[in-house]
Amino acid sequence: MKNIKHLLILALIVTSFSCTKEFLDKQPLGEPSSSILYNTEGGIQLMLNAVYGQTRDFGQSGFGWFVVKELGADDTEPGSNAGDGSVPRMRDFSNFKYLTTMNDLNSFWSSGYALIAKANLVIQYAPKVEFKDPALRERLMAEAKFLRSEVYFNLVRGWGGVPIMTEVAGSPAEASIVTPRSSEAEVYAFIEKDLKDAIAALPLKKGYPASELGRVTKGAAQTLLAQVYLHQNKYSDCLLQAMNVINSGEYRLFDKYFKVSHPDYENKDESIYEVQYTYRTERDMPNTWQQWQGVRGSGSGWGFFSPSANLASSYVPDDPRKEYNIYFKGEPWPYSGETNIKWEAGTDPRANQKTMLPRPFPAGFAGQSPLNRVVLRYADVLLMAAECNNELGNPTEALKYLEMIRARAREGKNVLPQITTTDKMKLRHLIWDERRWELALEGYRAFDIRRYNKIEPGFATALYHAIGKTDYTEPKHLLYPIPQAEIDFDVNKVLTQNPGW
């Protein structure tokens, strides 16, 4: 893995923006020098803002995000129109026919390490700076550790053991040194330590003023740590963190499911962490996550990554979440009821409703959409509590948390009957189904399938082959390939490739 030099990171920092919508609306007054960035309280805050800004990078919230976290599963299709030049490679990826040079995979990797480098600068230099309030320094470092951890968590689930970078190279000679891969266990241990440090220093959500909403919190770090434990089958540890979030009283489910992705409810009761967007006439902060998924032909986007017919047919009859998650061609536009919506010929007749804004759109839509990307929300915490309790032999507790999810989903209608089975295997799969329906199109499914395959070997092969993705093979497709550019750069061959690649 190539280190990233100070000058590159400095250039990226001074063109980045703060994490909160209030700060996003402010105009930059100048480009700070490295002496200000590395040696002042304000400089450290600017560097942290750049870390948040990297979460909106194309690789982290655009094609790279879709490819790594959604498209290699059963919930989405490439979408768009066959004439779009990106569609063939998206189809190859969806059908497990991609190569080590797959650009979108590699962009997720490289943009992730760019975020890690920016976070490392904060963690590296903040202890050397005198702060008026030392607690603020610890909080800023904790935010950087959380953001670094989230990237490493994605990388270890996608690629297995990866290089652990904790400092930024100070010279070209240092930048040319390739860091070997750590083991998967070592990466997980590193993430756990970062998140424990973050939990100790971060405030609760209510500890931030309204102008700072969007920054990571103690609850966000606890939720992410619970996910980290869940993906290692550490059910007792996962449950402990989930219960810390539940017992904090900071979060609750919205009364209506549609609110989890509606712009009027961003950063509110169910939200634990969101990537922040805002409308700017300057067009300097594009919302690629929304733009790529909007209905092609309607002026709302380019129609990629459409919900699959398989996802649509998986919902039990009359589950309201199906209609909230999937916008079907011919329906009135969500939230505003406009009819006669144009769909470009050749596009899939389904779109991700979680990316849709009420009409009329803001001027300059769709690339300037102010719709946030939800990363962590309370429903996942309840589902983790349900799954962990079931795996630990506490089915009654598991059913309690599962029912919370289903009760909200049914919205008072006579649908989604209460689940009562206490059979461990049956309840496990019912919880897994509930995760799919509740968290649909939010970036969980591809990694969840890999996790299920570790618990029940053969799960992934059976699933993919049943839906016609017969090029899926193991162990090859259990992990993504290390980018070929990284392998080629490594003249000393210390960076090993994953099996089958």
C-alpha cells in the first residue's frame, strides 16, 4: 500500500469542507498553510473537517460504495440504460466476472486510504498542539478515530487483512515503502481499540449544539463497535454495545418507516450517524450517492443501482416497507404525488425510494441534492440485539427486539404477524430476513451475506446460484482482489493477493 505524502493531503484538506450543514454553507476565506494546519487548534479542526469531507468522495459515496456494499448481492441491479458506458462493467461485477483492475473497487480502496491518511494527520498532530480546552482535543481525535475505523471496517470485510496505516509519510522515500498486510484478526483488533478510545472521549448526541449535528457521537462509536463484534460472531460483546445504545435513551424508532430517509427527518431521533449534504449553488459538493440512483429521464439522476426484482418479491404480502423502499414505474412521485413521471426507455422499472426528494426539486438538482446518506440508525441496533440474544440462547429477548421492528413497520395495519418461534435456526433466518427488508439499499446486504456464509458455510453459493449468478465461486469471491495497481507498485512483493485472484 502506497503511503500518501503530506503535500497531497494538505492540498486535499484546503479544498474540503466541514461536516455540518451550517459550516457547509460558509465560503472558504483562504488556504491555510501547513504551519497553521499542524500547529494550531483551528488547524486541527480544519484537518478533521477534511476527514468528514472525504466521506462524500466519489469512491466512498458513489460508484465505489455501490459496488463494494450493494451490487455484489441480490438486492440491486446495475440499472441505468444499456447505452451508458458504465453499464457493462456494472453487469460484469454483479455477475462476479470482474477483474483485479476493476476501477470502482479500486476507487473505494484508494479513497478509503485517503480518508485514513487525513484522519492520521489529526491523530498524529493534535497531541502536539496546545488547546484551550484539552477535552476538545481528545474529542477531535476521537472523531478522527471513528472515521478511520469505519473505513478499516469496510476494508477488512471486503478484502480481509489489509495494511494498517497510522502515520502519513513525511518524504518521497517514506512514501515509496510498501506496508505489508496485517492479518484479519489484527485489523479487527486495531478497529476495536480505536472505537473504545472514541467511546471514552465522545459526547452523547445531546452533548452537541444543533449547529454541530452530523458529527460522530458516543452512540455512533458504540453502534459501530457492535457491528464490528457481530461480524466476528462475538455475540456477547456485540450485545453489550447494543444495550449501551438502547439504554442511553438517545434514540428511538420513528413512528413511520418513511421518515428514515425523508429529508425533513435528517439527524433526528432514529439517526445515529449520517454523511451530510447540503444544497450549494456553487456545485462544489456533488451528492454522487443520490445522483447516480435517481430515476433516469425524470431529471433526478442517472438510474443506476436499481432495486432488484428479487428484493421486491422477497417482501411478505402487504409489508409497507416494500413501497417505502422501492419506487415502481407508473406510481405517483413519493411525497408529492406528481404523476406522468418520465422513465428513460430501457431502464429498470424500479428505483431506490430512499434517495428521492419531494418535488419540486431544489434548483440544480440532482447533483446538488441535500439528501443525507444514512450510515447508522437505531433499527440496526435493535436487530443486532435480537440476533445476539437468539445466538446466545435468549429467544424471548430476541423476539422482543424483533417485534419492535415489525410493530413499527406494520403501522397499525393487520399485516406482519408477530413472530413467536423460539427455535434457534428458524428465528436466526427470520431475523436475517428482517434485516434485509428493514435495512434494504442502505449498504448492509453484501457484507451480511458474507457474514452469514461464515456462520452457515455454503449459504452464499446457494443464494447466488439460485438467482443465476453461477460465476460466484469460493474462496475467490469471499474477498475482493487487492487492486492490481497496488500489487504492481510493490516491487519487493510484500503485498500478497487474495486467493483465486
